Amino acid sequence: MNAELLANLEYFEREKGISREILLGAVQEALLAAAKKAVGPARELRVEINGKSGEIKAWAKLIVADRIISKHDQLSVFDARRAGYPDAKVGDEVEVEVTPTGFGRIASQYAKQALTGYIRKAEKAMVYEEFKDRVGDIVSGTVRRFDKSDVVLDLGKFEAILPNRERVAIEEYQVGERIRCFVKAVEQTIHGPEIILSRADPNFVLKLFKLEVAELNDGTIEVKAIAREPGFRTKLAVYSRDPKVDPVGACVGLRGQRVKNIVRELNNEKVDIIPWSADIKKFVAKALDPATVKTFVVNEASKRILVTTSADQLPLAVGRRGQNARLASRLTGWQIDIEAEADANSFDARVDHAVQELASVPGISEAHARILVVSGFHGVEGLLEAEVADLSKIPEIGDAAATILEAARGEVVRRQASQPEPGAVATG
């Protein structure tokens, strides 16, 4: 038992970082309870453990008496002198060994239970003490096991939890894999302190940038806002207090090395770094990169902004499944509505088509057709609703109004005549 006890003490001292003196104290308390059970209600009972040999002895303070009434409290003069007190006399208090036969087996059981229980308590206390001030740090751990969808990580002396809600949906982890996580919280639960980790929190990305970019740590550059959809895309708005320092360039790094390191850690999640601006129009325009914005309508009261882009830029502004617009809105703190600007080329094409259609009518020239279309008459049917007096008021039409209306009526008659009667079968 002694060898086993010493081995356990050495293991816990080495692996858990708890001093041997503290562990021996915990074991002594347990062994004292074991001794009271084995020895009985001895007076001032104590247990002593030899830290080197592991030998365990029980001691009690007894009163020397000429007549023994209680063996738990008294001993004879003869027994006191035999126990190492040659000058003992009645009334003296002496300490003698009272280790019972077979005490080793009982002591072993109590010692194991005491060590296990104490280690649990000590670990919980150490977890809280070590990590209560480390919220916001990044730690590295090894995947030990899975608890349903949660991941249990080994941080060395302690275990931590990466809950399912804090995982990146597209990431898969394997037992034995080493990963880095953000310490999101240290929570006191009914089972003791629990270290909560995250890889999905936007602050994980922010902390990675602080580890890579020295200018963020010395305060030259400030991250004004961050928005993230874990595993897919992050937008970061940065600002430089020093006009000589380019905030975006500093975060990207030489040849993009700084941001590459972060993207690699995020398993190729896309990271957009944009310059922050107090001008909401400029800020929104940058937040919607890579799309090009043309116009803005700002509603300060409701913090809402309407932006227009060309038709070909609209998909870029909105992004896949609305991701770009959604992240831009989170980043700026404004609701962003995006619309496509009317396509001038498309409008011109429609005008030309209407002009050609009217000009194809015998009696209407192309010049008159264009004037009519610009004036709002886009076909012969529209012309028939007008009067000669109405058309003649158009300066470029004037006296030609009657001729144009007559041509329009004739075109309508020809079209009606060319249509087959109901029920007729076309042949040919």
C-alpha cells in the first residue's frame, strides 16, 4: 500500500501541479477518519505519514493511571514505560502508537478516496483561478472526445468545452487533432467551473488579428467594427490614428502574409478588410465591396440607407444568399436597402423599337415617329385615342396631324383584316 500511495502522490504532484505537502495533508485527514473507525474513540488521535517511505502510524495521547477504567483514554504505568517513557508516573500524559493490525488495508481505501475527491476539488479551484482572467485569450488544445455535439479539449492540466453553438458549422474535428480556440467564458456550474471555448465568435478573428498585427496592439490602428458569418466570410472595419499608417495595408501585411496566416487558421474563410469612415455613404460603399455603388438616399432618423447600383453590380452588392449585404448592414449598424438603377441602354433600345414600329406604318416618317414616341405615343393604338387637335399642338407635327391619324387608322384596319375569323383554319 505504501508504494502505491507514494506513486499516486508523485503522479498527482507531477501531472496536476499540486504540492506533495498539500496532498499529504488531504490524505492525513482521510486517514484520521479511518483510524477513528479502526482504533475507536482514542484520546487526541492523530495519523502520521512518512513522506519518504509512505509508512502510516496512528498516535493517541493517553493518561497514565494505576487503574485502567477506559482503554481509549488511559494506560498503565508499565505500558507507558515500555512505550518509551521510563519516568512515567500516574497522571502523566504520554503519546503512544496505537496503529491497529490490518490498518494498511483500510488506510489504502480511504487514501484513494481522499486523493480522488481532493484532486477534483483542487482542479476545479485551479481552473477558475487560472482562467478567470484569461477570458478573451486564444488557447491551443487537443481534441480528447465528443459529448454529443460538443467537443471536449485537453488544455494540458485542464479540460475545456467547445459547445456546438460555438463551433463553425463547416469544420470537422478529429480526436487527437490540435486546434486553437477563443476563451469565451469561465462559467460556474453545478459541477464546478467550466471553460467555454469558441471558434465561431467574431472576437476570435479580432484576437487573431491582434496577435498578427503589432499596430493593433500599440493602438496605432483600431478595429471599429466587425461582422462575421463563421466559416464563410468576415468583414473588418479598421481606422488609423496615424495618417501616415494605412490601416488596411498594415492588417494585410507584406505580400498579404498577415491576413494569409489568419485565413489559414480560419480554414480559408474569406476576410474583407475595409477602411472605416465617419461618412456613412463612404462607409457603406466600402462595406459593400466589391460592388460599385452609384447613389445613396440616407434616412438618419431610422438609420436606413437606400443604395442603387447598376444591374450588373446588383448580384455583387447583395452577395450569395444576401451575405454581402447582410454583413455590410451588421458592420455599419445601418439597414441597407439595395436597388438596381434603371438601365439607360435598355430604355434607349425600347425607344428605338417603338420608333421603328411607328415608322413602318405607311404615311408616318421616321422623324415624325420619333417625335411621337418621345411625346408618349408608343404605338398606333395610342394614336387612335388622340384627336387631330391634340397632335397638331406638337410643334414638330403641326399640319401633319391629320395625315398621321389617317395612316394609323388604315394600319389598324389592315391588321384586323389580316387576322383569321374565329373558327377559321389557316391554309397555305
